[in-house]
Amino acid sequence: MRKKLMTIAAVLVIVVLLCVFIVVSIRYSRRTEPPVPPEEIETVPISGDISSVDVPPAVVPEITESVSSADVSGDTHTLPRSRLAEDKDGTFIVIDKSDFTMEIFRDGHTVGQYGIAVGKNTGDKQRVGDMRTPEGEFPIVQIQNASKWTRDFKDGKGPTRGAYGPYFIRLGTPGWTGIGIHGTHAPDSIGTNVTEGCIRLSNENVQALRKMVKVGDRVVIRR
């Protein structure tokens, strides 16, 4: 009986040893296998070269007619006259530089038409100081009381009070500041190319215009 117990014990020891050997062998074989590479992730390459990016050149803002303002950008797309005349909602101002006229549309109807003066030189504005009135579609961004503003026209008379009339209706013109619609101390200049880029009305007409427009209304200036 004792001999059988010893035999069974020996067998159990052998079985345990075999189990241990198998476990160690499996672990060792796993450690020697090459690691599995991580899943490859596709990325979009990012280039640091921006030389091909179409970036508009910097433009020095112009202070026209001695009026300072922060530049406010606007849409320069010009709408056809028919589109403006047929618009049933809102107010538009259409300025024809060649005819020296301003026409105000409201809800598809003409509500006013005035004579104007524009830039000394014809064509669209190209650079600071070129004395041209910009062409395109621009928003009204501010309406200011200009009754106390002065302007020195370098004619030996010194600063002229009331040079801008009672109101200055400022436009958001990309690249240029100080462009607007205003009155004048010289009503005889209406119908001529005389300004540094602004649109000039008689004082009576700019007062009437002030009652018809508001900030956000669009102004179309065409050649």
C-alpha cells in the first residue's frame, strides 16, 4: 500500500512538472515573437509653403477729404440697374458718375433723384490720392453730423467751416477710408468732377437723403 502511494505521488509530481514546463514554454515562445506593428493611420500632409496662396497685397487706407475712419469692408459686386429697380424690399442708392446723378430706390420705386459731384479724375479708384471715386456696391456704415467739420482747401483762406454740409454718410469701401456722401459749402460744384473721391450733394439734398436712408442700406456706384 505504501509503495502504491509513493508511485502515485511520483506521477503527480511528474504531471505538475510537465504542466509547469508547458506554461513556461508557451510564455517564452510568445516573448520571442516579433511585436505586432500598430495599425497604420493615414494623415494628410501639411505644407509650410504658402507662396502659392493667392493673398491680396496690403493696401494703405486713404483718408479722403480729411475725414478719419476705420476701414470697413463691403461687397464690391455691382448689381444691374434692373435688379435694383425691381427689388421689392429695402432701399438702394444708385450713383452714375458719368451723368452726375444719384437715384434712390425704395421697394422697387424711385423716391428721389439728385445732382452730384464726384472725383476729379474718372475711372475706378486704384491708389491712395488718385482723386477717383470708387466703383462697386458698398454699404452705408455710419451717418454723422458734419455741421461743425472744417476743411482747409489750401487756397489761402484757411479752414472752411461747413465744408461737408450738415451730414456725412460714410460708406464701407474696401481698401479706402473716408469715402462718403456729404454736403458742400460750394453748391456751384454740383455736376462736376471736383472731389478727392467722395460724392458731394447740395446741403438741401443731403438733408433730404438723410431722412430716406439708414445704416446698412446699399449704395451702387457705377461709371
